[in-house]
Amino acid sequence: MKRVFFVLIVSSIIWSCERDECCADSEIELKGKFSYTILGCDNSANLELSCTAWIKIIDYVEALVLPFGDVAYYYSYNVSGDVLTLRPIPVSSLSFNYNFKIINASTLEDIDNGDIYTKE
């Protein structure tokens, strides 16, 4: 009986350590505005184009995205592990999803191109 109890204790310790090492922190607060600015960008010829893209996480289901322009769009989002996925609202054939790796509570990395978005 002691042996079974010991095996259960050791197994639970090993399982909990592995889970902490491999998975994103579920307590990270993403609510807020994350931005990325293109270095050396000059938009003086066309002020409608922005040198900064940003994502504003509004609540637990909705975000506002400005993708280097002058119009922001609503997106729904979900977090799976350490990946933040943004999907347009409403879904259309002209829009696409964004996928970010959650580095920490103040940093997101665009999985497609490696751009780093920091929390303001």
C-alpha cells in the first residue's frame, strides 16, 4: 500500500512539473494594446498608411486590429496553449487570421513573420 501511495505522489509531482514547463501561463492578462512599428518607415507621401500596426484586446472574446492602415477591424480571438489566434468579425474571403506566440504578458510574436508586438 505504501508503494502505491509513493508511486502516485511521485507521478503527480512529475506530471505537474512537466505541465508547468511546457505550457503557457494561463494567468497571463492579455487585455490591453500591443503595437509594432516599422523601423525607418516614412509615410509622408501617403498619410493614410500607418507605420504602426496594433492589436487592442478589448475583453475575453473581442479585439480591435489596425494592420498598417487607417481602418481598424474587429476580430474574435482565442488562446490555445501559447498561441493567440485572431479571426475577423464577420468572416470574409478578403480577411485572414492572425496567429501570435505569447512570449509573456507584454510581448507577442507574429508567427507568420516574426514581428514583435509590445504592450503599451
